[in-house]
Amino acid sequence: MAKEHFERHKQPWKADEVAKLRLLAGKGMGLKAISKALTRSEESTRDKAKKDKIKIAKKR
């Protein structure tokens, strides 16, 4: 499977994106769904969540 290409590569996070990250994580969504909703890579989403101490549910 080819890697997805993100147009927003290395773009800074905006306050509304962080708020949406908190909201979606609070609803129990998984990393893949949150990153898709934010149009960010999973790596970027995971790193931002860790930096801001936002817990993302582990989906199996």
C-alpha cells in the first residue's frame, strides 16, 4: 500500500484543529479516524496529542 500524500506537510497546528483533536479523542475515536478527519498524518496527530497530553483510544 502506498503512503498517503498530505498537502499540509509540516504546517503548524491551528487552535481550532487542536480543539477538534481534543473533541474527537474525547469521543473515543482512534488515531486513524482522527487523523483522517483532521487531514493530518497519523504520525503528526500522534505527536501533537502526546505533546498536548491528549489521550487517544487504542483501536484494535
